[in-house]
Amino acid sequence: MLQAILHVPGEKEILVIDDGSNDGTRELIRLAYANQKDVRIIFHEKNVGKGGAIRSGLRTASGDVVIIQDADLEYDPADYPRLLAAMEQTGARAVYGSRFLNKKKVTPFWHRAVNYFLTGLTNALYGSKLTDMETCYKLVKKDVLDSLKLESNSFEIEAEITAKLLKRGERIVEVPISYKGRSYHEGKKIGWRDGLKAVGALFRYRWSRG
């Protein structure tokens, strides 16, 4: 995964968040990338969830923009330039990589149905016209992300980011990206409970004062 990111042209800071792994991953990371100048490694002593890992990375990041890359490479780092170009061309401070703009069925039916529901709920609550609220490829200006004061620890961090951006009136530009989804048998962890948490987050942040 890190090799794919390193091969993307342009200056970058790569933050690797090991969220309390106990399968030998951290030892491999140390051996392979401890002396890599573009890579900074953060180890959590215990698992705090995706949201907690993202917030940990944000406290350390020093760049102007941030994009989150899951380690399973369902999303292709080769799409980074496309998101960055859209940000530069439109002046938007948030750009989402949409898995569904190209109309291809890139996810299983159940996942696609849940995503359509969550995205539709987002559009109804916040007056947006998104096609993929749950995308993990959210390119956002660092100062904007910092100002959101994110608090989620789990997968509902995706809903929280979108909800807070839209509530503040930020324009979110979408661009099509490639995607190779994994099944539960291949290690995908998100489940129906995470969908319920996302729904709760969308409603909670719609009427919160923050």
C-alpha cells in the first residue's frame, strides 16, 4: 500500500496510523519504513477505531490538505492527482472521490443500497446533491478539518465530516474514482451497526450547535 502512495508524483507527507495491531504489522512497518523520509509512523497501544485513528493523524499532519487512505487499497492512490486538480480548478475546500459517478456497479447490492440510503438521507437533511457520502476519499483543506473538531471514534466519522462540512456551507465537489471493494470474507469490517451509527450522526449534527 505504501509503495503505491509513494509512487504518486508530487510532494507529500505520509502518516501511517497503526491502530493497535497485534499481528506483526507494526514490526513490518518499522523495518520497511522507519527511515523513509516521506513517512511518519504513529502507533496506538490499543485499537481506538477509524475515527480515532483519523483524529490522531490530524493532530500530527502538517500539510495544507489531507486525504485519508485505507490500508486495504480498495481505493487507488493513482486518483490523488484527480482530486487535487478538482480542488485547484474549482476553488472548493472539499473534494470527494465518488465511486458512483461513472454509473458502474462497483459494490455488492447490499452495500450499494445502504450507501444510496445514507447519501439520500444526507441530501435530504442538508440540501446537498452528493452521490457518495460514505466515500473514504475525502480531500479536505487541513485548516477546515481542524475547525470541525471531529469527535467520532468509529466509521461514523465519514458521516460526521460530511455533516459538519455541509452545515457550515462548504461546497463539496465530487469527481469519479476507481474502486475495488472487498467482501467480508476478504476482511471488510464495516457492518449494519455502522450504518445505524451513521444515521444517528447525520441527525445529531444536523441540529447540534457545533
